[in-house]
Amino acid sequence: MPNETHSEPTIVQADVKYMTDTGEKRLIYIPSEAGQDNSKWAGRYEDRKVEIRNARIEPSVFDLDTAGFAIASQSTAVTDFYDDAQIADVYEPEVAAFLQQLTGAARVHIFDHTRRADSESMRSEKVVREPAGVIHNDYTQASAEKRVRDLFPADEAEDLLSRRFAIVNLWRSSNNAPIETAPLALCDARSVSDGDLITVERHSKDRIGEVQQVIFNPDHRWFYYPRLEADEALLIKTYDSATDGRARFSVHTAFEDPTVSADAPPRESIETRAFVFY
């Protein structure tokens, strides 16, 4: 199990960025290109100061089907997360095997990796993206199903969509160091109502999809894992086709932890997205 001997605060208070519901019918998000801080978010936003609890010492149990997120120990043989060959040849088989064992899925298919850094100079040097500082979830039902159809032949896609499937992100440090700056705040799915979620079009260079953004609800319960270690994996379920009461989405955002030292090394991370087919 992950290390639970950390001495970080029980609760921090920090600003997180919510969307304001203006009634606009069509909202568009354009993600940044790697190495450039040029994301464009339509709509209006407001910073809200919220309590973010240390999930390591919270008595609640967090797992993918209840909270929508979880933490697990997951070592890797990768020595350079900026090496595409190692990602394809070493990391992807590791993650696929890990997720299949963890979820009991019949099949796991990895389809995307996003590297990020909390340093402008590092983003330019490594050609990676900035931390995502707006509360969001990566998929809607429509965009999750579209992603399956985009990546598999038509007959196979329809067969896969006829059964339960999920999309799980595996998020971790990518520089063999704990994550201190710009950690992820995760909202317990049990505290999020359908009415809190707003569908936003996501326009990238090669496709159009959808994400969910979030309006403020005082019932939201926020958590984080301070100093995520290099051998820890944060799992985030961004979509589940099951409608039996389990968590279907998991909203999250990077935030500025006020307890982190000003000279803490900037975060470097990689998030891997995978289809989990049952």
C-alpha cells in the first residue's frame, strides 16, 4: 500500500477555479499546444476558496467506483518519461497489466499520454503542457463513445460499446521526485450532482470532443494526496458507461498548495489515458 506516514496538514484552504453558469448554449475549450501556455477557455470563471482534505489520513475509503479516484503503489522500469520509445515499449505494457489486474477488466487499451510541467521554462524546453488549472472532467458520455469509434474499426467499436467500458487516467510524477507544486485536487464523486456539470466542446488540432466543467456547489468534498511519490499512481475514472450507481465521472484540477515551500521543485507529471473494457 502507499506510504501513509506523511506529516502534511489534515486540511488546506486553497482557491479552485469553477465555471459560472451564464446560460450560454455553446462553450468551446481549446487546449494548449505542448510547450505553449495558450489554452482558451470560453465562458466565465470564479475562484472559490475551499477546504481540500488530505486523503492519506481521511477515514473514508476512496476507490474508483465510489469516489471516482484512488491511489495505489505502482513501480516502473521507465528511466526517462520523456523518451517516447520507453513509454511505448516499457510503460504502456506496465500500465495495461496494472489496470487489468486492478479493475478485473477483460481488456485494457492505452490511447494517450500527456506530459505537464509547473515551470514555464521547462515547458518550453521539454515541449510539454501546463497543469490544468480549471475544474473539469475529461469526457462526457458522447465524447467517450466517440473516442472508441475514432480508435477502433466500426464493427469492433460497436461490439465494445455494447458492453460496459470505462476510461481511467493514471497520473504520476515523471521525474523520479515527489510532486509538491500544483498537486491535483479531486472531488469525491458522491458529492457531485449531475446539475453541477456543464458540457463544453473541446477543439484540438485533430478532433472535436467534449469535456465537463463544473459550477460551484457547497456540498463538494475535495481531497488531495500531498507529496505524491515517484512509485505512487493516482487513478482517476473520467468515464464509466455503467449506470448502476457507481461513480461515472471524476472532476479534478491542479491547485496551488499554500503549505508548499517557495523553493520546492516544480511539478513534472505524466497522465496516461486508457480504455478499460469489461
